[in-house]
Amino acid sequence: MSTMKETIEQIQKELTELKAASQKEVEEARVRFLGKKGSVTALMEQFRSVAPEMKREYGQKLNELKKSVTAKIEELKEQAAAAAVELAPKQDLTMPGDPFELGSRHPVSIVRQEIVDIFRKFGYDVAEGPEVEDDWHVFEALNFPPNHPAREMQDTFFVSTGHLNPLLLRTHTSSVQVRTMETHPLPIRVICPGRVFRNEAISARAHCIFHQVEGLYIDKNVTFADLKQAILLFAREMFGPDTQIRMRPSYFPFTEPSAEVDVSCNICHGKGCNICKGTGWLEIMGCGMVDPNVLEASGIDSKVYSGFAFGMGVERIAMLKWQVNDLRHYFENDMRFLHEFATATEV
Ligand code: DAH
């Protein structure tokens, strides 16, 4: 059996090499040294039978040993606790979550969707076409002859390609009418929402990029009365059941006859106000019976088929619907403006 001195030295050596990877291991070490059956506890018991003249020396040694064991255990405990914090997930899971703001639809998207939904209910399909177009689909097939002054009604952006036939940014969604007539079996009943481009100075009433919705209906025996009915139903869905419409003769190369459509002012109900400039009426779209030349250009027999078309500006409808008096609000994305529509649509 080893002497007490040797055991003390042995424990001290063990102590310098002692490591613990976790709090559990620290506790196991504590029990091994200081528990009821621990090696230090055993030494304390052995101390009772030490010869009286040796008690002072061994008493001191044992006290030092116990102190250093306790200190070492304490040190390891702290290290293990720190390591546990390192390993633990950093978030405090009891904290409330970070709220993030939901996006909302842009007012122009809201109105475009509303227009599309109304015509879908009437049985129209949705058709789309390219924004970069050729002269044929934007002008030629729509009965704008080359050098016809009507082309100047629409300030066109051209895309330089170096080709003989330049490409251009479509100035209206009527180009999608042509693409539909070229490919779609008859009868045709489509609406074509899309973005259009015109070389215009930006002001409260004009922008170089805006949105239109085009409508086209082609079948046998389609009449102007059908056109009027379709637009009246649309206007009442869009602006309210009491809405009246009126048509004024107009001119577009692709329709004959052509008209511009006004709706009764939904603010003053026809009495006359700032928005309708005292007239009681607000212009909402152009329309007409598809010109026979346009049908023929796309290979449709104008003796058998007839049709109507209409086109409206989405921003214009949105301005009337929400009484916004400056078109630029729809393009600047000022959050204060957009927020008004976020609450309006969070139903
Ligand atoms: N394309 C016309 C424009 O951009 C709008 C238009 C008028 C479309 C009459 C039509 C129509 O289909 O029949 O000003």
C-alpha cells in the first residue's frame, strides 16, 4: 500500500492533467475526488490514524490538496459552462419574432387585374404579345399606310437593329389584336393587357411608359350595338351600377366607325366638378368596328366576319377610380402613396 505522501503526489499529478469536456464530466471528476468514496475524502479519513507528531505536516498538505482540487473543479466548471454557451443556438428563443412587412400590389396592377377579371366574366380570353414589335403589327396591319399622318399621333421609340425593317417599342396594345387575328381560330374574344411606350415628355397627364388593355371581338354579325352593350356592362362593373356612358365620333385608322367613350363622372354624378372639368363626363377609352382592311390584312374575310375593338389606358382608369390627379404618382413608387392601396386591398 502506498504511503499517504505518495497518494497526495499522485492526486496532484492527476489534477494537473485533469480535463472535462462537459459539465457532466466535471461532476464525475468532483465525485471521484471529493465524493463520499472519493480519493481526497479517503485521505481525510486516513489522516485520523496519522501519528500525532506528523499531523501538522499532513494536515497542511491535505488542506492544500483539497483547496487545489476544489479550485480546479471550479475552473473546469466555468470552462464547461462557457463551452455550453458557445454551442447553444445564438438566438433567444423566448424573444418575439422580427415582424417583416408584407408587400402589396401596385395600384396599376390592381386596376389591370380588375379590368381583366371583368372581361373574363364576360367570356374573354387573355392574350399577350411582345413589347418589342415590328412595323407590321403596330402600324401596317392596323391600316396605317407608310407615311400616313396618323403615325405621328404616336411618338414611336425605334430599336436600332441595322436591319431594313426596324423594330420598335409598341405604342399601343392594338398590336396584340393583329397577332391574335393571325393565329387564333374564329370567333375571337380576347383582351390584351400590356405595357406600351411613347416618346412623350413626362407630365401630370403623360408618361413615356404606361399600360393599356385592348379588347377584340370578331364573329359573324357583330354590330355596333354589341360594342355599346359590352362597354356599358364594363363601365358599370368598374365604376358602379348607376354609371352612364356616351359615345362621341372619333377617328382611328383601324376602326370604322370609331368613337371615344365617356362615363358619367362618379364624383359629382353628372353635376360637374373639378375632375370632369364641369362637363359631368370622363373619357375612358377609344373603340370602334374593326375596319375591313384590318380584318383582310390578317386573312379574315370581311364579308363574312365583323368585329369591334376597344382600347383603354390602365393608369387613366386608375386615376379616375381613385381620383388621383397626377399620373406620375403611379411611377415614382413613393411608399406613402403605395401604402394607401396596401390597406385598401388587404381585405
Ligand atoms: N390604340 C389606341 C391608342 O393607343 C386605342 C384604341 C382605340 C384601341 C380604338 C382600339 C380601338 O382597339 O378600337 O390610342
